[in-house]
Amino acid sequence: MKSPFASILATLTRQRGVRASLVVDENDGIVVDSNLQIGQDGDRVAALAASLYRKARLSARAARLGTATFMQLEAERGRICAAGRNDLVLVVVADPAANIGMIRVEMIKAAGGLP
Amino acid sequence: MSITAVEPWVEIPLRKFVEEARTVLGLLLHPSGQVIAQFGFVRAVDVMSACALAAAIHASAGELGKQLDGKPFRGLHHPGRDRQLFLAEAATPRGTFIFLTVFDQESSLGLVRLYFDEFCKSLAAAAPSAPRRVEPVLEERFEHELNRNLAALFGRE
């Protein structure tokens, strides 16, 4: 049976350079649904990205910057992007050369559709 | 955070787990209830109670799993309002141990599970190869050994 997130994840994974896309529970860091390329460790990404996103969201609020809408982590061998709504976080793992602008637009659009 | 261990080989894997998973309390114990290592506890009596309860919960969950699923449940997660509890088995060449940890909003179940898997691997790698002598769960020396372990952890007789 298809989950309600399958089409969101499929749209994100179709973007060039995207290795994994996941819907994660922000509080638990547990995968709700995912679309992963071979070799991607969904559980690890979910736990770490949800923790980062949560801390970023709380930091933005503590700094009186308002609601965090998008978070991006650039590393030597890839990027992690996260966008959340309510208790869910949309996470994308992408290659360093991926078009982050496009991914960001799609993620913010998709996050708006999260329950 | 203060980490104390009755068996020294446990200390490095446990310290790494605490630093990475950011949990607030932890216990490694033998399935009989004998404490092996702890962090975050202040009083020996709390360790003693937690060990007894963890051993009982583990035994009950194991038996329940056997009856429902044909094999023992090996992990348990209980989410409280402010704090959550995670209890699971860690297998090593020295035998199987029970690991109990409590975490708050600084961590998450996903992080605890992730770092627990790594803890199990490093614990198994650090364990001395000589097998531990298998002893009956309740023997005459149980209380004596329990008190000895608590004294080793909290530095008093």
C-alpha cells in the first residue's frame, strides 16, 4: 500500500543529485517513509537530520527569528536539507553538485503539504 | 558526567555512547540484575532498584515475546512526558547484558537506537575473549556480589 508521502518523496528523489528523501518524525528521529538509493542508511540520516533540524528550529525561535523554514548542511561529500511542518521533517540527502535551488523550492512546496 | 564500571572494558564504549547519544541515565547489567556499569545515578539504592526492575522487565518482555511472537522481545521503549526509557539487550563474547538508558529532549529515540547499535558493536569488540562463568541467577552469593558491585561503583562498603 502506498503511503500518503510516496508522491512527495518520488518528486524529490527525481531531482538530479538527490540520493535519499525521507519523512521523519521530528521528536523521535524515526523514519515515517523514505525513498532511498542503494547504500543510503535511512535510519542514521533520519536520526541525525531530525535532531539537527529540531535544534535549528529551537535556536531560530530562541533568537527571535521566527519559524525555521529550511535548513541546509554542506559537507565535503554531500548535503543534507531539511524542511518541516508540525511534527514532521522532510529530509533530502544530495550530492555536493546537486542544484540546491531547485531542491529547496520543491522541499518548501512539499513541506507545505505535510499534514 | 560520572561513569563508573565494575568491569573496566565497559567504560570506553559506555563513555562514547553517553557523549554521542546525550542520554541522562544509563545502566549496564547482567540479566540476573547484577550491575556492571552506570552513569548519571547518584545513590546506590537507585541503581539497585533500577537493576532489579530492568532485569524483571527484560525477563517479562522476553517471555511475553516468546508467547506472542515465538521469540523474546529484545528491546523496549517507553515514552514519558518529559523523559523516555530505552531498554535492550547487548550481546558480547562475555555473554548477554541488559542496557537501560533514560533520555530527555536533548536526545531522541532515533539517536538512542543509532548509538546503541554502535555501543553494542564496540562493547562486543572490547569484551575480553574469556567466557564469563555461567552462574545461577539466584545463588547464595547474589546479595554479596550485588553489594560488592555497588561499593565498587559508589566507592563505599
